[in-house]
Amino acid sequence: MEIIQIQYCPGCLSNEVYVTDRSFYVICGTCKMTGPYGKNEEEAVELWNNLPRERVERGILALEGCLFTLGVVVVVYGLIYLAYLLIWN
């Protein structure tokens, strides 16, 4: 029997995920998101691993890009303000 690795939570990206003892579904220990019920543990993990994650990953990359852009804007405005203080004061 092959052991299937449980993927991270698509809701909060936590790796604290496990299969419940009695009901055969995966639950995230951080955000409490639950996956679909399976007939057994292996099916529950397979169903969980098939949940969409691409959108979450793209969203995080977009957020990182926005934060980088915001950081650049803050630095540029800081330099402009510093130049203003040095020239006109």
C-alpha cells in the first residue's frame, strides 16, 4: 500500500492538516477548513489533494508583487522628501 502525502491547506496554506479518526475527511488544524468525505483514509486524502490550489498560489504571488511595488513607492517618496528637506531648508 502506497502512503499518500497530504498537501497543504488551500484556505490558509498551513501544513497542519490531518485525516479525522472516524469520518474520513481531511481537516486543517489552523483554519478548520474541511475537505470532502471519502470512503476511506486514502480517498479522503486524494479528494483533499485535488482541491484547487492554483488560484491561491497566484493570489499570493500577486500580493507579493503589490507589496514590492508599495515598498518601491514608499522609498521613492522618501527620497523625494529627503531631497526637498535638503534643498529648501
